[in-house]
Amino acid sequence: MLSAFLISLREGVELLSSLASYSFYLSPNRRSQLARFVWSGVAVAGALSLAVAIALERWQINQTALKACCFAGAVFVISMIIG
């Protein structure tokens, strides 16, 4: 339980630092009108994350299928790095 909390805390701090960087970059460059796209992306990402969490809870996917999905995701990321 503590490890999950610490990972979530670390990811939250990373998200906040990224958003702060984007906001600080856009404001002095007279591009503050683009900040709405940053916040729209945050809202979409939050909604998708919640939808996936609900779907995974409902479908009760077993551990083997979850590992297969993680492996497929890793292969996809590696193919993007190589290509």
C-alpha cells in the first residue's frame, strides 16, 4: 500500500512539474492562448485514465492477460524507439 502511494505521489509531482514548465513557457512568449490546449489535454488524460480504471475493475481481467497487455505495450514502445 505504501509503495503504491509513493509511486502515485512521484507521478503527481512529475505531472505538476511538466504542467508548470508548459505554463511558464507559454505565458512570456505571448502564447497564452495555447494554454487551453494544455489543460484540455490534462482533462482528456484524466477522463481516459478513469475510464480505463473502471473498465479494468468491471472486466476483472486475470493476471496473465494483464501481463500480455503490458508486454504488447512494451513491444510497441521499443518499436517506436528503434524506428
